[in-house]
Amino acid sequence: MSLVTLLPFIVLIGAMFLMTRSAKKKQQQAADMRNQMQPGSGIRTIGGMYATVKEVGEDTVLVDAGPGVELLFAKNAIGAVLSDDEYNRIVHGIEHDLKTDVVPDDASSLTETDEPADEAAAASDDKSVDLGKKDESADEAETSEAAEAKTDDEPKKTDGDSDAK
């Protein structure tokens, strides 16, 4: 047999070796994570439930899922051991480290003015703004003219009888 004939088999065996090696590494990391669990640490089960570890046994973990609710899980059912900050953020909604580059809800803090807010408000009150408001009599005449023009342009409505068939 030649080397060309054996090459596909060698590549296939090498690929299988690499895949099993990475799977074993992931399993070892998961086992180490589960062995590092201690009472009081927050966990997430593979089913997505968050709880606090109460006791750790040989193959089981007793967790506190709420006031008066204790559950017994197999160690293999623990999906992740969470840090205290992450557990509090997810379960209790407590943000421990707030970022300073958060965009505010309103844009007032984004605009910088040289004068204090009281002086700015007083300066804006002194100026009168023309909004283009007209007298009431001119406004009424304009609306009546617009109404007359609109009625002339619209076709007359009928009660359904039409000559076009």
C-alpha cells in the first residue's frame, strides 16, 4: 500500500484524536468547577435555575432555591458556579460596579453651558419669541375662506344611485 492510500485514514484518525482531546479538556474543566463549589456560592443548574449552595456531598449538592426551599441535585446537574457579583446581578438585580460611561436618560446633562441654570432660565424669560400668532378676526376669516374653497372642490355625495354603469 502506498502513502497516498493511507493519508485519508491518517487524517481521519488525527481529527478524531483532536476532537476527543478537546472534549476531555472541557469535561475536566467542568469537573474542576463542580469540585470547587462551597456552601454559600451561587450556581446555575443545567435547567436554568439559580440557587445558593447549602451543602456539598460526594455526588450531590443541596441548594437553597428560596425561603424554605431546599433541593437536592446531582453534581452533574450544576451548569455553572457563579461569582458573587454575577449571582447578585442576575438573581437580585444588584449592580455592584456601575460604569461611568453610561448614557443618561435625558440629554440635559450632555449639553454644557457656561452660565448656571438659574441665569440661563432668567435670560430665556427676558426674550420674547414671535410665534407668528395672528389676530382672532383674521384667523376666523381665513378659516371660513378655506372651508368655502373646500366645499366647492369636493364632489357632491349621493346616496348610492349613480348613472354610470
